[in-house]
Amino acid sequence: MKNMGGSIKMRNMGEYMGDYEAKQLILEVGRRMYNKNFVAANDGNISCKVGDNELWTTPTGVSKGYMTEDILVKVDLDGNILRGSTKPSSELKMHLRVYRENPQVKSVVHAHPPVATSFAIAGIPLSRAILPEAVVQLGEVPVAPYAAPGTQEVPDSIAPFCKTHNGVLLANHGALTWGKDPMQAYFRMESLEYYALVTMYTGSIIGQANELSCEQIDQLVDTRTRLGISTGGRPVCQNVGKDGVPACMEQKKCGGQCTHGGQPPAGADAGTVAMEDIVDIVRQVMARTKR
């Protein structure tokens, strides 16, 4: 077994980890999320796929910081319970949709990190190219349209992003990330929250950010490809060409999908608030979470 620092043993494409390792990693990710204040009370959920039609997931109504192996539940891709005496969260529907849309994904993490959740509440995607690490390891993070938690509308809202991105903000709700194992999915959640925090500091508190050029973004996307990361989307390109069109769109390097000027992607709620209001939203969210 690997150590809990996140080093997972190398596996062949399509090879799954065993039940024991999957459960131990779910417990470890739950503790980290709780200690990082990414979840409060019984918020959040984690899952790990261990077969073509089998996955372990967290139960409903339990703090992610105090879980034990015996309360985890094994289900199939239709949500039917295979093992365990507890009931999975109604938000398992999100996880199942990611697995169906992208069979390469082996783990999904859902949490409510305060700053990223504030961006989700504001309807503002994380799409500014300000951190090379974020461009390579995470990529652009779009906002999925609002849907009532636990309903079928939630998985429908995230479906368009499952094959092309590494995570999404859930409008007025929280964030969802995925990866090849629970630690990668969790680390993407950490990166997402850090990306949101730096975006807030530079955009609203400091009031200035030197964003990467289209050429610099090209280099980072090439690096991402060399590392074998095929998803992530392309952050906003700030090099404006003729008629105010971003250079990446003129050159068709983003497939016309990059968003310019910090506007939400197609399908997101158009009713956004100004970046300077993010600070107030963060304070409100933090007031509801433990420090």
C-alpha cells in the first residue's frame, strides 16, 4: 500500500485499486477535507471506483472528519447498494454521472471550500491565467448551472464538463473535482481553492494581476499534454486581437471555448456579481464554517 502523502503505486491503464486501499484513501481524504475547512458538519462526499461497475462511497449524514471503514458503502453505477449497512448520499448522482461520462475517472470529490464556493455563488468561473501550476494541473474551472442538490438536474448540469475539465464549480453550492484516484481528486480540490483565493486577492484586494499571455498559456498547455493530462480546458487568453477577440479564439487554439473578460461559460447563470463583492461573500461563507 502507498503512504498517505498521496503517492499511489503505478497501475496499468484501466487497472483498479483494491477495496481496502480505496476505503483507506476515502477516509484519509475525508479527514483532510474536514481539517482544511473544505466541509462543515456533514457536508461533502467522496467516491472511488474499484471495478467497471463497483465503487466505494461515503454515507449520508456523517462528518467526513470522523468516518470509519465500517460505515462506507459499496454501490454499482446505478446506485444500487452492494455492500454496507448505511445509505449513500443523494449527491452520489453527481459522482455516478462523472463515471459514466468519463470512464478514465476513478475518483470524485465534492466539497464546499469557502472561497471557491463564493465564486460559485457569484457565478464567476476560475478562468484567469495567473498561476502556471493551475494551468497545468487544474486548468479552467467553469460554473455548472444551478440545480437543487440531490436532484437529477445536478448530474445533468455537470455532464458537459466531465470529459474536458478536471472539476467544476456548482452554482450556489460548492465544487466537484475528479481524477485517477482519491488523492488526485482531492489535490485538485486543494488547487481549486488556492486558485480561487489568489484570484480573489489579486482581483479584489490588491486590484492587479499580470495575466499570462496566449504564448505562455500555449507553453503550459503543451507541458500539460506531455505530462499525460488530457483534460483541463484552456484559461482565458488576454491577448486581444482585432475587433476585441482574444487571440486564442482567433487562432482557434481553444476551440472557441475560452471565455474572455471573466464572463461565465455558456449555460452558467448570467446574473453574476462584481469581483469586489467576492470578499463579502467569502466572509459570509466563512461565518458558517468552523475556523
